[in-house]
Amino acid sequence: MVKTSLHWQIIIYATIILGAAVFILPFIYMILTTFISSSYSLPRPAEVLSVVPNLDNYIAVWTKEKFSRYFMNSLLVAGVALVFGLFLGALTAYSFVRFEFPGKEFLFRTFLFTMMIPLVLAIVPQFTVINSLGLVNTYLGLWLIYVGGGVVGSTFFLRGFFQSIPKSLEESVLIDGGGNWRIFWNIYLPLSRPALGTLAIFSFAGTWDEYFVALAIIKDEALRTLPIALMMFQGKYASNWGWIFAASIIVILPVMIIYIIFQKKFVQGGINEGSVKG
Amino acid sequence: MRTPLKTLSSVLTVLMLLLASAACNGKETSNAGGAGEEVVLEYWHTYSDEEEVILKEKIKPLFEKEHPGIKLKLTRMPYEGLKQQVIAGVGSGEAPDLMRMDIIWVPEFAKMGALQEVSKFDGFDEIKDKQFKTTMSTNAYNSGYYGLPIDTNTKIAIYNKKLLKKAGLSEAPKTMGELADASRTLVEKGELGGIGIGGPNSWSMLPYFWSLGGKLTNDDFTKVDGYLNSQESIKALETLVSWHEEGLISPTIIGKEPGTWDGMKHDEYLMIDDGPWFYSVLMNDKKAKRDVMEYTIRGLIPEGPGGSHSVIGGQNLVTFVNSEHPKEAWTFMKWMASKEPQLIMGETGLIPTNKEAANDPKFLETPFAEEYVQQLETALPRTPIPQWAEMEEILNLNFEKAIRGKMTPEEALEDATKKIKAVMN
């Protein structure tokens, strides 16, 4: 390996640090704002930078009517949608990669097409369907939409990944007498961990943040999810920004935790390298 | 780019709505309404934190006590995407029984056929006579009424005491000329522009545009040509543009900081305009460092060639056509428009729409109420037509273009007139 000169190292590190600072500064600013009380107008830099850290706003937000309850609701909704969405998506992707059936390409394109429809347009028909199934105001109705929508995205994403898995690997299973299920469960899923990890983050963040559908389907205040509670902090005429930011921090914590859990998978590419003799 | 996309999406939404409502005719009817059975009215509202407390702890128990057999189920809705929620609800027959909605939405939903015409109900005329005429008029569509006003508001001029003194004045300016002079004096002394217009949008601009002599439509709201592009309107917008060029208007008009509340708090803006929530929110803030009553004084929107005209905001109470309990819903609406509940909600600074309640000494005790009630006498509604949303978008865009110097005021208003005319037909 050629040793990089000190000069270059300094330049590279400076660029990296600068880049990181650009991304992290607004976030730090946001955290500092959560320490400010009575901020009906956005506080100024001087106020923000001289603030004494305290948890007043966090406590106010967390103990505010049902906020903690909404947090648990959201965990349940996003958690179940994550597991089912990923599993069904992987199964669908597998069938698109390994099975031949009539209308396969057409079906796949239809899948893609549904991804292009803006959510706002789909909300009325989706609601109508859920309503005629009698699932308004139930999590089942919500999951149906989330999982259904999630399957499309994850199929698209995983199909490409599955195609890169060498065929000879599954032949070894077939020789040992295993079937499709075994190939899927013991070869495809373990080898796709990086892709699944990435998808898990996106899927969780997607349903965790989802607002429009949740608001349309869930009518009962007690069943509402976190993004709706977050939006309630925004008043028509005035908003307490300290509260909004504190609530936002609480809302993004689980997403960050999920990210930390799964981020290792991002870089763990190439598991199947060397598994097949060239 | 935004406008055609938005139009397209709203057209599609309406199409889907039609499809959806056609598909939903077979909706089952519940067995409620039988003798002795309790009726639950679902009520969507958008009250703020403090207002919701009063609603839950005072309004609901009082109504239920006076009307055994009717219960209220309160659901607080967030503003974001609320219109889509209502459309989805209406389209699938799942709209609530009652809703408190922004006054500017009523004609639009009435045109969609979503709202119950309340002028057909018993005792409507009696209720109507007790309301302020202008707020009542925001419920009108096609010679019928589709809701009752539930609270109203308007904006008045709020002055910073310290800067007013620095401008050499001891009380609030009475005319637009005095306001401009005061702002000029302060700008010469190195202060920021003192006329606090919140942004280049109609809600912020209209009080000045109207007071300076501008008009949007004729009095029946049917004709825009000859009004929006009249000499008076052009002159009004020209005055605003020239003030902006002179630096007399606060930087908020082009979206710059500090915001109006912030600039007022830090003694940077001579004047801003805002609704009663400015006082109710800030006075309720236990941790505020400065007492808002100490550093501000209130005045009417200064008079110009057109008079002193602020803009009316507020909420109306409506019931939807697919409500299964129209009779009970109407009972609640009538009750809510009566004096006592109006006074109870008035405790939070919401201005009653019932004339008796608004002039009741108990309401006028609210420290800031008087000026608002006075301003309401000459305040004007934004054009109460179903196409207001589109009209507003055109106005906002052209107001901004004029302020930013991309169009002359005359071009901006001629262009807006042409486009609004097309939308109205």
C-alpha cells in the first residue's frame, strides 16, 4: 500500500470533518432548542448557544396527554409491519427470481407502477377498500396497507439482490434433497442479510413516520400513532418549538436505534464470495 | 410547476371521490335512534391545547347534561392534510357527524355536496338573526346556508411600545400615512422596517390592500374584473410595493427573519398585525420572560383611502350529509351557537359569533377583547366562494411577484384577474 502523504491526509480529514459538521450542526441546533422554554418564536443563535441543558420540555411532551401511549402504539404498528413486510417481500422476490410463470414480467411491472402513484391520490381508494372490509379504526387495516405497500418496494429491492446469488448454491441443496423452502430459508435469507438489514431500516422508518394513512384509518384518539401526536404540537397560529423539537427527538430515537442495530449489515457485503469455485 | 400538478391531483381526488361515493351507497344504517337509545355524535375539531381543555371539561358535560340521550365523541384533528382526511371521510361515508372547520372551506365542501344544508332545519332563522352578518355569510352557498359560525377572529395592529416612543408617537397611528411616516422615522434611525406584514400572501396582505383602497371582487363575490384590476386596487398594491422598496415593511414580507412575534419581543418591529391568539398564547405561557401586555399596545388597522379593513378568520360548525343523526347534530349546532357556550369558549380568547355573547361584559373583560370586537365591525371575509383555494393561490403568487419586482403591480393584478376569472367560471 502506498503511504498517503501527511498533506493529503490533512486535506482528506478536513473535508470529512467539514462534511460531517454540515450534516450534524442542524441536528445539534435542534437538540439545543429542545432545552429552551416558551419558544413560540424560533429562538436565535445567541439564545440557543447559551442554553442550560434540561429535560423540562421532554418531560412536558412525554407526560402530555397520551404521548407515551402513542409511542407504544407506533412501536406495535411499525414492528409488525416491518416483520411481515420483509418476510412477504422476500418470498415474493424469491418467486420472481426462481419461478417461471405466465405474466411474470407484466406482474412485476404492475408492481413497479403502483410505486409511482403518489400516496395522497391513493388515500381515498385505499380508505374505501379498508372501509368495505370493515377494518377502519383497526390496526389490521393499517397493516394491510403498510405491508401491502411495503411488499412492492422490498420485492423490487430484493429481486436484484437475489439475482446475484449464484445458482450453483441452490443446486447443492437440491442434491441434498432440500426443496424451495430450504433454499429460501437457508441460502437466500442468510446471504441477503445486508439487503434485509437495509430494507428493515427503510421499512421501519417508513411506517414509523407515516402520517396520512394512519390518520385516515385510525379514528380513535387512543389508537393513534406517534406522527399524529407530533403534528398536534403544531398549532394553527403558534407552535411551541421547544416542544415540537423535543417530541421530534423522542420520535426519531427508535429509528436511530434500529439504524445502529442494522447499520453493520450495510458494510457486510460479499458473504457469498468464495462460496462457489470459480 | 406546482400549480398544474396540484390542479391535476385535486381533479383526480375529486374523481376518486365520486367513484368512491358511488361505490358506497350500500352503507349500512345503524340501529340507533330507537326509543330511549343513546345517540353518539362524532365531532371533529381542531381546538388548541387550552381550548380543548375547556371543550372537554365545560362544554361537553354541560351539553350532555342539558340533552340527555345525546353524547359527544370528541376527536381532535391535526391541521396537516386535514382536507384530504375530510375528503376521504366524505367519499367513503365515514365522515363525522359534526366538524368545526375553517370558514373558507365551507363553500368548497358545500359545492361538493358533502354538507347538510342547515337553513332547512327548524329554528334556523332565529339562530341566524343572532349571529354577526359577516361571519354568517361565510356559510352561504347557492342561496342556502351550510353551517353556523362557532367562533370568529380578525387581526388588529399590535405596536411595540418602545419603538412607538422612539418614532415620536404616544399612541397607535390612526392612518396608513401616519404608520408609514413612523416607520420612515425609525428606518432613518437605523431600525428595521416597521410595518409588519407577515408574508406576501393574502391572509397577511389583504388588511393593507383593502385599507389602502384595493378590492378583490364586487360585493356579491361574483365578479373580479373591474375590481381586482381597478385603479384603486393597482394604487393600493403600488403603495405597498413602494413601501417595500423604501424598506418600510419588515423583512418578513419576503420570508426573512426575524418572524413577527420574535421581532416584537425583541423590540425590533414597530408594528405587526395578528389575531387574538397572539395574546391568548403568550399570556398563557407561564415561562415567558416578558409580559406581552407590558411591551405592546393595540390599535385598529390604520385607516387608508379604503377605510380600516382587517380580514376575518374563524371556524364554522357543519354537519355532513351522511351523518346518521342530522337532528341531534343540529341540536348541538344550535346549542353551540347560543350565548352560554359561546361565552364559555370566549374564556380562551375565541371571539363569540353570537352578537349577544360578543357584547357581553363578561367577554369584554378579556383584556384584549375590545379592539378585536371593534375591528370585526369593518373586517371583511376572504371571498367566500368554492374556488377560494385556487383564487388564493393565484393571488399569493402575483402578490409575491409584485413585491419582488418581477411584475409591476398593474401587470400582477391584470394577470391575476384574468386567471381568477377563468377559475370562477
